[in-house]
Amino acid sequence: MLRTLSTSSFKQSPFAFFLCLSLLICTEAVVRTCTTNLMTVSERIVAERIKALKSGALADVDMLIMGDSRALGLDAKFLEDRLATRDRRSIRVENFAIPNHGIRAYHLLLEELVSRQVVPRYIIFSSGPIGITGKWSIENIDRDQASRHYLVRIFPLWKLVRAVPMRQAYLMIETRIENFSKLVLYRKQIRQRIRNPRTFLQDRNAKLPELLAKAHGGIIISAGGVVHSNKVRQTMFYSTELVADQEAISAYEKFFRLAQSHDIQILLLNMPIVDMIDKHRAVMNRHSNYIQTVQKWVHQFDHIKIIPPLIMSYEMKYFGDAHHLNPEGLRKFNLELAERLFAFMDTL
């Protein structure tokens, strides 16, 4: 009897295996048709950036904004309209900031842009002072899963492996493999949608492409409200000393040299920081290393200019969290930046 059962089980197992495999493939196919609906806001922004890159939509851009999520709220259309009142001919401005985009990958992004004949006259480069410490772009890549997923979608794996240390190359390979299956990649979102099936086919970010187009790539993703002082004190940005990390400096300079080789003017722009952080750093003299590093770059590279001031702060009421301006803060900064940029262009 036992022998009969085991023989029968053996004969049926290939059928069961292929049935399960077929169901898995079908489920993967269904999930792939709903991928856009399952994306977070940041993932959708990355997808739209990739689409713009591949479609040639940026081919005739004059001024490109590059940075991370803090620069996403820069309204390129508003800046373009303000600059148009200065020059007889219009200057096309586009925001190409990418969430969680560490400084190590900026030269890869510029390589990708140039290979697709996107060579702007100016790049407004917004990478905050914390970047030179390596705390965000280098150390955090080990634990910042979202950043790795965005990077493997934008760049070929061989380029990423070449750009990161060996200990992180394995993480990039692992992340790329995980991205092959959308069923695995979006398992958390799928579980949430299964609990509420009516939302499975809803695209919560359907208006995002329209919003991006309206502001020429800029968008406000920070929630409204005001950050609490306790949250500011808890962030690593609060007490980190701005001492330059050599690996971070090397990444910056690789980006600067690539821009220089294509006659692209780099305009360094820092987003405002919370005044509490600014005052804490000032007391500890923690801005000095950063300021010295930037001044060295300005002397070393004749194509780099600073949109002043190099360090600026806003009251806490203008921040949605310790790192990002809230909608009110972004409106204030866009207005100020338009006037600063308008006057600054006369010095170039």
C-alpha cells in the first residue's frame, strides 16, 4: 500500500509542480500589468525620470536641476518664466532631481544624459553639506534599500558595480535580482491590496505625471504640517560634523570633471536647513570644513559657481520633516530662488 501511494505521488508531482509554476507565472504577469498602481510616489517619480531620459524629452534643455528628494520641490517652470523676463530668448529649465540619489551616482547620471545628447549649458546642482561626510550617500547605501532599488532601475548593473566598493557591489547584484520579479518586489503592497481588493486596480498616483509636467519635473512630495523640535534633534543631520570623506570628495570631483569636459557650468545650490541645526553647527564650528571644501572646488574648477548664500536656514515652521521643506517652505524658497537666480545670471 505504501509503495503504491509513493509511486502515485511521484507520478503526480510533475503535474503539481508545473501547475504551481504556471500559476506563479500567470500571477507575475497580472502583477506586471498593475505595476504602476503598486508604485510608491518616489518609485513613480523614478519611473517618470527614466521615461523622460529614454524618450529624448530633455534633448534641448538649457538648465537642468540635479539633486535628491530635497530638490524635488524646485518649480522649474516658475524659474524658467522668471528668467524669460531677463533674456530675450527663453531658457528651458527642467527639474531632474531623483529621490534617495546619493552623490556617488551623479557622475553616472551625467554620463547617461550626455550619452543621450542631453548636454545643458547649466546644471543647478543641489547636494546638501551632509553629502561631503559620506553619511548619506556612502554609509547609508548598506541599509537604504529604497536607494538601491532606484539605482538598479536607472543604471546598468555593470556601471553600478564599477562605481561602488566590493562590499556594496554584492548588494547591488542582490537588489537587481530581486527586481526581476515584480511579485517579489511588490509583495508588501500586494498583501495590503488583497486586504482591500477594490483598491487593487486603483492608481493612487495617476495625476503625478501631469503634476510633474506642470512644474517641468518639480513636485511637492513633503507632507504638510511642521516638524517637531524633538524630531530634529533625533536626526543624524543634527550632530554630524561636516568633515569631508575622501570617497565622497572623489565622487563629487568625478562629477565636476565630467561636466567640465562637456563645457557645462555647475551652479552649486544648497537647500535651506532647519535653523536649529544651523545654530547647533555654528556653535560647534561644524560648517567650516564644508565651506573650505567648496571654496577649494571653486578655485580648482573654473566652471563651478555658488548661488549664494552657501549656507542658509529657515525657521522650523517651514519644514515638514528634519530634511524637507513643507509646501509653505517650498513656495517661499522658490520665490527667493527665482530672484537670486535672476540676479546671479548677470555674474556669469
